[in-house]
Amino acid sequence: MAVGMQPISTDPQQLSERIAQASQWVGTIKEEIARVLVGQEELVDRLLIGLICSGHILLEGMPGLAKTLSVKALAGTLNLAFARLQFTPDLLPADLVGTMIYNPDQRTFAPKLGPIFANIILADEINRAPAKVQSALLEAMQERQVTLGDKSYPLPAPFLVLATQNPIDQEGTYQLPEAQLDRFLLKVEVTYPDKEEELLIMDRMASTTPSESTRQVVDPSTIEAGRAVIDQIYIDPAIREYIVDLVNATRYPAKVDTGLKPLLRAGASPRASINLILACRAKAFMEGRSFVTPQDVKFLARDILRHRVLLSYEAEAEDLSADMIIERILSKVPVP
């Protein structure tokens, strides 16, 4: 064993104590975000899951539902470099990743790195940008590097893309490529606030100087220390099989419900199974548990799967959504 390394304890009680101690920062961030954001607890939980798993997140919802504010509030609580990128139809890849600049004195090219070289990227209205920009972003999301000229430049660690998009039926929006959608850990649908929350929003934000900034309350090293115990969170073999059964049901829906077969063109990739395990462990960590439950799986299944299944034309003609299909799958697959 290397000098300075601590042995990993397999005792459940000791692991629970380590998790409880290592996850204290979760509550600190939630409290700070709550100073500027009303409601949206589930949205904040999913943003924190993405942060813990180093997984990119796509937020979809109508304009004005605090998608951008939520991301900025989270970024403000962390001592990390943050960049907001407004995606538009005339955006160029160089505006995102940078370009090579010619130095006439030295007769050489030198890289000018773009705003993508930050720790947390807010890709605002991501589905308004052209295909070349999406392609450049795809390399950054998957490989965590950017290629300029004939050289690749690694992105800083941690690197997290938190993207927002308006529903695709909005003016000037485009469907993101399936390959890029698959790179997002979660796709979260942001909904309207209820009456009580909207009253609080009016009281807090209906001002000429509303408070929209958060304070740095957590150091990145604290989060990194928390990640060290994530992989030790226990997942029962029956829950592992449950996860695989859910994902397989999106590929072979007739096995669980013959009525689903004509509604799906393609199912989720193995990345869905991997991400579902990661997200479930992160949720257990946030709640101070040393084990994953079937309820964790059901809670996160929609966010993991909704952007990874392709609906058939028949499903679209019947005005069915991906969530409706996933809900039917969840009701048919036996829970351990």
C-alpha cells in the first residue's frame, strides 16, 4: 500500500459514518442556493447529482422558469471557474473552443483558448446553435479535450456542462443529435412553480435590485473528497439486474408489454445503465445512505432515459411522450 493511503473500510457502520461526514457540504450548498432560488428542490438535487458524478446535465423548460438562474446559483457556491455561453444560430466553433492566432514576429501560430476552458459551462439555449458548434461541444463533453490545429488541449478538471434548452417547438430551435444527447447524464424537465412558490418568487424578485448571486461556500477539494466514497456505496445484485431490465425494456419493449413495441424506434445505450448506477449512488450519498434502494432507481429513471429513447411516428401521432413510455415500462418491470 502506498504511503499515506488509508485502507478502505468494508464495515457498513463505518462507511455510513464516512458518508454522513463527507456529504455535509450538500446541505450547505442547498441552503445557499435557497437564498436566491424559490422551490425547484428536485432540480437542485439533480444539479448536485451531476456535480457529484461529473456528469453533464440538460435542462429543458419554457423561458422564465429559472433554468439559467439555477445553474448560476450553483456555480456561485463553488470556488471554480465559470463561463456562460449564449448559443445562437450565428455562433462559430471558434467562439466556443478558441482558435489559432498567427504571430508575424515569430512566424508561428499560437492557440487562443476559448471560454470552454472553464470548470463549469452554462450552455444557454444550446439547441439554437448550428451543427458545427454542436460537434465541437461534443468532443469537449465526451473527451474533455479540445482540438485546435493539429494539437489537443485538455480541459480543466472538474469540467461540467450544464445546458439549457427551450422545447423544440419554440421558434428557432433544433433537435440535438442523438449522439450528443447520450452524453448528458440527465435530461431534466423544468416545470412551472405552484401558487405558493410563485407568491414567494414575486416577493423576492419583484424588485429593481433582486438578489441573484450566491456566495462561495464549498471548496472543490471537499467535493472531490466526497467522491472518494461514492464507489463504495452498496448496490444489491437484484437492483443491478433491475437497472439492466429497465434499460433492456426500452430496447425490447415487447418482452414487458406487447403494446409498447410499435411505440419505440430505438432504446437506450449501455451508457444509460452506467449513468443510472452512478446517479443512484450519488442520490444515496446526498441522503447519507451507504446503499441504493429501488426507489432511487425509479426516482431517476425518467431523467436518465427520456433523452435516450426514440419514439416511433405512431407514438408521436398519438401524442405520447417519452415520459409516458418510461412510466409504462416502470409499471411493468418487477421491482426487487
